[in-house]
Amino acid sequence: VQLAESGGGSVQAGGSLTLSCAASGFGDSNYHSCMGWFRQAPGKARERVSTINSPGRTTYTDSGKGRFTIRKGDAENTIYLQMNNQKPEDTGMYYCAEADPWCNFRLWGQGTKVTVSS
């Protein structure tokens, strides 16, 4: 059972990045009907950035509304986080996470680093 993130990198403020996450090793594809992204900035606690549940309902942190878009991929158990008009405060490690149907998160990937310079 694992989550594999990719797509991190360095961009200047105003730029865009798209993060990808592929979940594998789950025996039941409906077992984790909620997935999401978390961010941990240097010296700060990990915070929830965005979630998407099985019916496709999405949530975003206030700072990401209007700039971030989470979506499911065509491949099963794959999600993406598109980040536009990025700001320096978006900098941090981004972790893909898997949850039960009620979005109680229980498993995180290794993370992918995002750096936004001003």
C-alpha cells in the first residue's frame, strides 16, 4: 500500500505547477473513497490543502480557493492538484493522502517539494 507523489519543483510567483498522486496496493478500489493533499511549510504543522471524495465533492483551504484545482485522473486511484498563480506562501512539502469515505485521513505519501520564489 503506497502513495506516490510527483510534479513538485521550483517556480516564480505567478507560475503554475501540477502535482500528481498515484495510489497502489489497495485491495478494494472503493476502500479509500476520499483523497487529498496536505502541505507542510518549513517550521509549521502540516495542513490540509484540498480534498476530493468519491462523488467528486471538493474542498480547499481559503488560501487555495480560486487558484488550486483538485481532480481525479482517468487512471483509477490517481488525483492531481493544479496550482495556478502561485505565491511564496505555497512553498512546502506536499503530501498526497488517502482516507476513509468520511475523509478521515490515515495514510500519507513521501511528499513532493514545492518552492515558490518572489
